[in-house]
Amino acid sequence: MKRKGWTTIVCGSLWGDEGKGKIAAYISYKHDYDIAVRAGTGTNAGHSIYRNDKMYKTNQLPIAGMFHNKSGKKMALAIGSGVCVDPVKLMNEIDTFALESDGRRIIVDRLCPVIEPKHIEREQKGSMYSESHTGSTKSGTGEARLDRVKRIGSTINSFCQPNDPKPIWDIDNLPFENGNVAKFLNDSYDDGKRIVVEGSQAYALSLYLSDDYPVVTSDNCTASAFIDDVGLAWNKVDEVCLVIKSAPTMVAQDCGKLPGEISKEEMANKGLEEYGVTSGRLRRKSLTIPFDILDESVMVNAPTYFALTFCDHVDDISFDMPDHIDLNWLKRFMPVTAKNVEKLEERYNVPVRYIEYGKDFFDIRVLDHE
């Protein structure tokens, strides 16, 4: 009898920058996953992790699976058909992580929309992509999606045809497979593989669901949207991890209300400045979880468990974290985090499984509920 597969969807709860890539990578590492697949709109969102005091980041490929798992396994990497692909950024990431010589499988769905120079130029010059209007990173993602809706945009498949100009790759020696990611994932699940779907951005940035419109992205950012992005059957999803940031952030511009926002001076005094992975812009910051806004995110995403991140921004971590922690330990050493855990679990009847408390990849602990 075949072993059943397992799929985890990782998604963000509010305005992004929660550390979804890090959480997805940690889950993959700890539980020896086989495949990491990127979902979301395109290259407008960056994911990063720190290992050995060095930052690694991606805008195109999933950051989960870029390194060997606990057992030494190399995960396959994929990009779902709903994700816009910038060929230049894709190739840069393949080169940066030496993936072409790493022996791992990389599959880019043949139907992914292509971000071309004209899309980036439109966003850089267009008023509707101004920082005061949408907070856009001007990656070209929105314009590429617009062309796809109009049925005039290129796909990876058409971009790889011999009669098309290909200034960045040799089609006879592509460093990735131009394939069918939906089929790959569903077949892999049936074969007993473990899959992590790494979503980008977050619920409150959803195009059709957020009251913050127009300061949103070009699609929804929910568990169901990410499943759709990669073409995975609904009954092949086993769990949803909703990542909640203890100290929520928003884009730097004054284009949306951030409950409990603190000043730039307070951020600087406390050493809590954060900068966007893609834009490099200073984020606005709060030290309070807005539960009234979170309610709808939890309702729509229906998480199996939470990952609570950036706990070191609300509690002083001036000690070595033990290997095992529970709520009583949190109450003694991380009181703000303990209160957040209690409120989350009581309000939603969903457990907090992961506590993230520092910059390094391994600054994560599983919260013991026994």
C-alpha cells in the first residue's frame, strides 16, 4: 500500500513580512519534505533566511528547500502556473544558489506568465503604481498579470520557443524543466511525497478581500488562492500554517492604517527597524496584534496551527533558548509572547505550534502543549 503524501500550505496573516519563507523552510528541514513550490503573484515579494550570519533571499523560487534537509535530502523546487516569472531574476537565483550544478530538480510551469522589461518599465513610470497609491515594488508583476488577463502576455512555454528572442538562456540547455507543475505535485502526492506550498505576501494584501484596497497586491493571498496557483487538488492539502507576526508591519508610505503604529524614533531606539526584502524600504511598525483584523484572516484561511514570529521584538531575548518550551516557560521568560499565545489559542481554538524569536534560521522552537 502506498504511503499517503502530505501537503502543508504556509500563508501570511496580515500585511506580509511575517517570515513565511523561514517558517516554510524550517518545517521542510525538520520534517524532511520532498518538494517546495512557490505560490503567489510573482517577484514582488521577497523571502529570506539567515544561516551562519549570512542572508539568503529569493523573489522567484521558494526559499524553502534551497538547503539540504536534516537527513541531507535535496528538495525539488517548483513554481506554480499562477506565479509570474521574471527570467532574469530566475536565472540569477539559479546561479546564486548554484542550482544548475546541485543536481536537484527545478520545474517552472510552462503556463507561468512572463515578466518582460516592458512590464517593469510601465510600473516604474505609471502613476497607478506610485508608492503613495499602492506601495508597489515595481517588479512588473502587476503589468504581467494584466497582460495575462487580456490574453496577450507571454508564457514560459511560448518564451522558450526557438523563434522567440531569448537573451538570457539557451533553450537547448535550460537549467530547469519547462513542465506541468500541477501534474507533478498531484502525482508526487499520490506517490507519498511531502510538499510545502510557500505562499507570498498575506491576507490583508488580497486584491478581492482586503479593505486596504488599493494598497493591495494583484491577487488574493490565501491558502485557497495558493492551492489554485500551483494546481493542487483541494483534498491533497493536509494542513495550513498561518504565520502571525508579533510586531506587524506595513509598507513605509502613509497608504493604509496600521493599528498601534510606533514612531520611527521608537523603532530606532529599540533597534526594531525592518526593511523590505524586495524594495529595501523601511517598514512602518506596530507592537500590537490587531485581533479584529486577524479574525477574518483566520476565518478565511482556516489554519491547522499558527506560527508566531518576531517574538524577540516584543520580549527581551537576552538568554539562550532551551530546546523545549511550553506556556509556563513563556509566562516566566517571554510574558508578552505568552499573552499572545493564550489569546490566539482561546480566541480561535487553534494551537500555536512554532515560536520564532531571532534572526537565525534555527531561532525557532516548537511549543509543547502537553
